[in-house]
Amino acid sequence: MHLVFWHNIISPHQTPFMRCLAEAGHEVLVVAAEAMSEDRLRLGWTVPELGRAKVVVNPSFPQVREIVRDSASKSIHFIAGARSTPLGVQVGQACRKYRRRTGIITEAPDPRGILGIARRIKYTVERFNSGRNFDFILGMGGMGVDWFRACGYKATRLYPFAYVTEVPANVQKFSALHVREMLFVGRLVHLKGLDLLLRAMAMSRMCNMNLRIVGEGPVESELRCLAAEFGVDERVEWSGRQPAEEIPKLMARADFLVLPSRKDGWGAVVNESLMVGTPVICSDACGAADLIRQKFLGGVFRSGSVEHLSAVLGEWVANVQNGIRERQRIRTWSRCIEGAAVAAYLEEILENVYHGGPRPVAPWRRDMP
């Protein structure tokens, strides 16, 4: 198949499955507005390798039209993060003009408040316009699928999808059992909900459980004050931003990772933690909560509920389930979210959409063998 992926940046959270598609013999072209954005570079991101896939960066509008026009008549164009950008608009127009197959890869937007209502209206209107040309929608997790279903799209066109991270190397030797440490990795911003975690620590009986915070951001001073106010500051270690290669090691050493986001389109740290065998507790406002469907993988709490978070944390602190066998079980399970598994799932989706094949089940939603 001839597959063209349109992005705002070359996303390291989609590169693994695109690279696997190219290695499987598909003709893969990745087109991005820029290789990597400045804000992501400041966070320590690097431009990922795409193997056999071809790459075009910063195409002009004539180049966009030329790429679409010269693509095979049965090529499939995936408009991902670029959909609402000038590049995405140009791609949509060109695909309609040259009648190319088109689908989108997308997160659910923030549904909260008045702005959430406005977004629902906007997306519903889009369904009657450019949305008519989407052969399929790959929504990030159950949240993504539910959002587009609520906006009126037919369920038969909606498929749960996921971000994919690279498989970390040599993590097993870094594992440590029962260190009494939970881990947060991410930017220190209000949406990440770290204040909720600090409140939950103060509420629950977690006297022997420490929290390591990896990351930096604009609300760090506020969070430090909250930790002192709640009387948990002595059990919090502020590690700042760490080199990318250190993150898997820190995850492998922790008893579990916590992602208490108020809203998170996905949350790639969930993938990364599971891949090293460390269970995850996250809010149901994280797209990646779709991965935590079995108890041995972690727990999911109601977003914004300190009480529910405290209860879930209490259960895990009382019954830490990260023995060697449990960690190996999680690592074995995580193969279903590796690039090769997601690439095979995407092939099944396209077979269902264009050739009437059976509707596939996302690999992370399948029963354990």
C-alpha cells in the first residue's frame, strides 16, 4: 500500500508504527510542517528515525498538491496533528480535488466547560463539511472514539488508536522491588493535576510511600508550597528535568507511575512505564487510560476526584504488586503496544475499511493469552 502521513512535526509517538509499516514493505511517506517544534526541542525531544520511510519537511503549497496528485489512485492519506493547521487544510483540499482516500488520526479535544460545548459544535459542523470525506477516524483511546461518536460520526468509521513509544533497551537490570516510591513524569502545569496527587498523599495512609517528581514547569513554586502546606514535602523529591535515557531507568525503579491529569489527549509516559514493567495509576481523562483495562496493569480514577485517587493509591500502597513475575507479566503484555503490533492493527483497519475484512479489535483490548 502507498501510505502518506501528514503531521505538524515528526512525532516520536507515531514514528515506531510508521517505521514498521515501511519495514513490512508498504510505501510510506511522512510529510511534516517542521521536523520538530521549538517548544518540543526545549523539552529535550529529538527528531526520530523513520527507517525506510521517506520524509518531506516544510513543503510549499504547490509541493503539497504535487504529492497528493502524484500519489497512487488507491493511496491512503492520514491527516494527523496537522489537520487544523495550514498544512492540514491544504492536504484536505488537495485530497478532495484529486479524490484520494483520506482518514484522520486525532485526540479528543478538552470537553470541559463552555469551551468544550463550543468545540462539540465546531466538530459537529465539521462532520457536515470536511468530515464527509473521512473514510475512517483513528481516535486516541476510548475518549477519542466517544468524542467523535457524540459529534454524530457513524461508529463503523471510528477505531480506537494509540500513541506508540520506542521500546526501551536494557531496562530489566534497572528494576528494583519495593523501593516505596511512586513516580510522576511530565510538565508541571495545571492540566497535569499534580496538585491533586499531593492532596491525595495527604489524605491517604501512605506514610512509607515517597513521590519522585521528574519535570519542570510554570507551577513548580506553587506545587512546592502546596506540598509544604499539606505536610508531605519531606516525602517529595523534586528531580527536575532528566535526560531522556534516564527516564526508563527511573520508571523501572519505581513501584508505580501516577498520571493524575485533568485532561490529557493521551499520556505517552503510560506506554513508557508499562514497557518497563511498572504499573500505572492515571485519571480517566487520559487517553492512555484505555490501556489500563486489567488490574495487574494499574488503576484508573475519576478525573478531579482527590477522594477516588486517594482510595486507588491506598489500594496499591497496601498491596504493591510489582514483584519480578508481575513486572515481567506487564512487560510481556506491553508487546501489544509496540510499533509492530500497532502497525499490524492499522493494516487490519484498512482491510476492514476498503476491502470488507473483519472489524479488528485493538491489540491492547484483546484478552491476555
